Amino acid sequence: MSSRDMSYHAVMSRKNEIMKASLGIDYDDYIQSPIAFDYERMMSETGYSHADVERIQSETKVGNTPLFELHNLTQTVRRISPPGKGARILLKDEAANASGSFKARRASISAYEAQQKGYQGMIAATSGNYGAAVASQAAQRGLKAIIIQEVFDSRGVGQPEIIEKGRKCEAYGAEVLKLSVGPELFYLLLRTLEETGYFNASLYTPFGVRGVESLGLEIAQQVRTACGKDPDAVVITHAGGGNLTGTARGLLVAGAISTRIVACSVDLSGLHMASDHDFNRKSFTTGHTGFGVPFATWPDRVDVPRNAARSLRYMDEYQLVTQGEVFYVTELLSKIEGLERGPAGNTSLTAAITLARQMDQDQVVVVQETEYTGAGKHQNSQLSFARENGIEVRLGDPEESVPGKSIVIPKHLDQVRGKIQDMERLRTSYLKNAANQYPVDRWDETDFNFLAEDLKVSQDWVRQRLTDL
Ligand SMILES: Cc1ncc(COP(=O)(O)O)c(C=O)c1O
């Protein structure tokens, strides 16, 4: 090894250099100001067409997953809906991808790119399914994989789902660096990238989001075949935003321009993601507000200079559900549809039930993903772990639940209600974050244009909102 200074400050100061070498993208080419950048050019210059993506993904067991109509669930929802209401509910079975989730789409193009460019391996910092996806894609392309995972609190106790995901990474041959909760993750990522010379398979690169676009394309095509129309709404579990961004972009490419894009997260408000105390007081490790809200309101808080996952660009609506509601719906899916699936996909399924109740019977709502389940992902493991950590688990009205203190599982389906978020508030919060990043008096036409596009509003809306503030 070289005699380079590996102290925290020295490694951090070489951030840009390390990024360029490990990714081959020079973000300076796209950056226009401290807030604006040429997003579409960055996406198109990945160099992969949709046909390329389809071919690459089919080489490594990704994509072309089944779309199921959930007839029993639809009938059940109609029984608790007003007359004429109860949209058809369809489910895209993303658990069928290699490694068991849509994240395989996200890792597939990075693995191909790494292989083409002659990298020996890939690295990703993630506690989630993405690690397993990187490991599985790397294994198929003869690359090594290193996954950096936050696993433990300071007692050395790990959340069952995170332990399961670490196990899965190792099953595919990855080396897993297991950390306790803390700020050193990014430092370790940079250091490992520099030491190994491996490819940076960050979740937030254009390659990742490009890979997810195929999911939106497939949904549009399959729903047209099954229902003879475009989906009226697609419900998407939202955390870091790549799932929503990629899927929505794919739908747009397919011409499904009137489909409502509905984000959904588990409500964990009040719990702090970086807190050692709160780390093991949640039963969901992704698809929750601890990621969903901060990433929506400021996407560029990631391990690459600009984030390709920009959820507010595409989001029409944002629904929150409680942990108890998702547990109830998870069991319902098994019991009436014969599908046992994991937590993140069932989060959007939960929101879809509330939506379907308000939509007409001839409308179509698509739950955009499932994920695999078992071991620590299973609701029984999660509920036992919650009880061991002092969380009260009971039946009742989920509205009474308090994240980190109680999980209230509904007694009846009509207690599954979800909660709509105020989009104006989210957009305003994004604007405040942008203003903190770059003083408003320096914003020019390019910035206003970028912000309007990033928030799915007009420039007038942005200017008016600033005046109101
Ligand atoms: C199975 C699954 N669904 C949805 C999500 C949320 O995706 P995103 O972080 O891109 O919003 C994740 C992220 O961890 C996931 O693993």
C-alpha cells in the first residue's frame, strides 16, 4: 500500500479524486451552480439505451418479472368501499429478480459498466437489499464485491432484517464490513474505494436509476396488455428516491403520462436515524420517513456529488402508513393471495388499499414491487424483536401507534387508512434547503428553472413561494 495519509481529513479532502477514479463520471461537467446541474444530460450520457438495459438485465436474471392481478384482495377492498369504488389492484412481483428485489435492476448496469471498464470489483455502502443485489450481480459477472453495512447499535445488537440482508450478501460471496451506527461510513467507503481501486456502485449514480427505468417500462406494457389502458396510479415505496425516480421515468418513456405517481413510506416520525438509541426501535429498515422525507426535500445528501434519484421531480402524492398497518397487510397478502412477501413492497401495497377504496372500480392501481421475505425480514421476527426492545405490540386502531413506543395492528381492514402528506410543505422544505445551500439573491434563471423542474412546479410557483417565505 502507498504511504498516503489515510487520516479522516486527508481521505475526505481527496473525495472528488476518489469519485472520479472509481466511477468514471466527472460531475463537474454537469454542475451549473451550487444547486443546479444538467440532470437530463447526465442521465443520457450514461450511454445505455433502454434496449441496452433490457439486454444487459436479461443476461443476469433481472427484469421481465410477472404482474399479477390481486383478485381476492380487490374483492375484499370493494366490500369496505363506497358503492362503485374499489379499483383493480395489480402487483409487480419484483421478488422474482435475482437477489429478490427491484434493487437487482439498480445494480445490474453498474456491474456491467464495472466489467466493461476492467474494474476487478464493486463497492457499495448500504444496509439494505441493494448490497445483496450488488453481490449477486457481481458474482454473475466474475467481480468481487465489498458491502459496507451499518449493522449494530453500541450494545452490538443488530436489527433482524439487517442481519438477514448481511447474510444474503455473504451468501453471494461478498465481503461485508459490518459497522455500528455512526458517522464513519462515508470515510470507510472512500478509503476502501481508494485502497482497492474497485468500482463505486453507489445507489445514486445515473447507472442505478437507469437500471430502474425498465421497471416503469414493463409496468406500462404489462398493464396495457392486461387491462387495455395505462395504470391510473402506481404506488411506490419511497426511501432514498431511486425506486420512485427510475420507475416514474420509465413510465414516462413508455408514454404513460397521465399515471399518478404515489409515493409511500412507513411513518417513523420522531425516530432519529443516526441515533444509537433509536436504531433498534424500528421494525422497518427502509421505505420509511427517516429516509423518505430528508431525501425528498434534499436529494443531494449522498455519496456522489449529485444524486440521480430526485423524487419530487415525479411525485404527485405522498402517503404515510404505520408499521402495524403494513404487518396486517403482509399477513393478508399471504392468507388471501397466497403470496408471502417482504416489508418494503408491502408498504406500497398498504397504501394501494387506501387508494383503491377511493378510486372507481374500472380504475387500475399498481403496486410497483414486492421483495423476498424470510428470516429477519419476516413479521414474526420483527414483532419479537420489537417486544424485546420494549415496544408495546397490540391490536387496535393504528392511528394510536407511536413510532419507537408502540405498534398497533389493525383488527379490521377498514382500519387501514394511511395518511396523505402535504406536498406543498415538502416542496417548501426543499426550497429552504436549497436556500441554505446557496443564497437566494445569487439564484439566476438556470437555478429557478432547475428548481421548478426538480419540484414539478412552475417557475412562478417557486418565485411566489419565496416571496411568501
Ligand atoms: C425492496 C425495496 N423497496 C423499496 C426501497 C426504497 O427505494 P429507494 O431507496 O430508492 O427509495 C428499498 C430501499 O432500500 C428496497 O430495498
